[in-house]
Amino acid sequence: MKRLTKQLGAVKLQALLPLQVESCYARIQKEGGKRGGPLSPKPVKHAQVVLHRALSDAERLGLIPRNVAHVARSPAVDCKEAATWSAEELSAFLTSVEDDRLYAAYVVLATTGMRRGELFGLRWSDLDLDRGRLSIAQSLLNIDSNLVIEPTKSNRSRRSVALDPGTVEVLRAHKRQPRSAWPWVSSGTPRTTSSSVSRTASPSTPTCSAAASRRR
């Protein structure tokens, strides 16, 4: 929101043009990062969603004749292929962290292909170890350095995932620990900090693809 205000705050709502919106997106992408550097695609997309919703509300309330964000083009994004581990690399990693307090979280991440926020949003109530399934219903998001629990955005994201017997065994052992470090969410409130989230699953860590992640 701060990035949008910086770029468009001086423009009157009724005078806003699609070209100004496109220029705003381009400047945010080019200069919206730390120390005025480039910004990654995800926060750029978030800025687009926020602006589009705000203008949609303004159009609905009769404050503007049309939502100019409808016709404004999104900035081009360079799609980079994600780095993934091989099955051997993943196996070596899991072996190296067997004594880590977050070992169970690493195993679930590796064997399900869940998103990082979905993993951090899990509660024990979302896990059915007897049936070998987990339900994804919410995510833990880092918004402006604040941790927020939000429901999954779509029916496609809200899903049930099968757990293999090895993962179930790891989770049962983890649950018997008196003070488990994960799951962090009990009744909807995170029990951690944004810094610990970033340390646990850094964006620079290679992605574990579902195909290469099954433990043997």
C-alpha cells in the first residue's frame, strides 16, 4: 500500500488514467525494492491486486465511472526456472537434519509439495494421522513484517493431501515431543516471529519438487 501511495497519492481519483497505472506498476517493479532496487514479482502482483480492488470499490460506489485498472497492462515478468533438488540431494538433506527441531516440518514440506505459507499455517487439527491425510485451509503470511493467518485464497488451494506412511510415522513421533517447535499455529495465532520464519525457510533455499521429494 505504501508503494502505491508513493506513486499515485497525488493523483485525483477521477483523473487517474490507465497509462498512469501502468507507469506505477513499472516504477514499483523497477524501484520498489530495498534501497530503490528491483522488486520481485510477488509483491508487484500484490500491489496490482490491492489497487484493482480499491478501484473496483470506488466504481461500485459511484466515485469513478470505470475501473482503469481493468485495462491497464501488467508489467512483463521474467520467468526463471526454479532450482530443485534431486532425490539424492533431498535424501541427504533430510538425513542431515534428523535431529533438528523442525525435522518433521521439513519432511512434510518435502513429501507433499506444500507451499511454505501453507506449511506454517498448519494446525494439529488439520492433520488426520489415522487416515494419513492433512487438510490445507489457511496460510501464514508475512505482510509488511507482520505475520498474519489468512484462509486459503481459492477452492483449489483449499485441499486435502495424502501422507505416506513414513511421513505419518515422523509426525507421530514429533507430536509426542513435549514442546514441539512446529506446528506454530494453535488457535489461529502465530507463535513465532517473522525473522524465525525467514531463517527456517529462506527464499534462497532450492525448491523441493514433489516428484523428487518422496522418501525411499
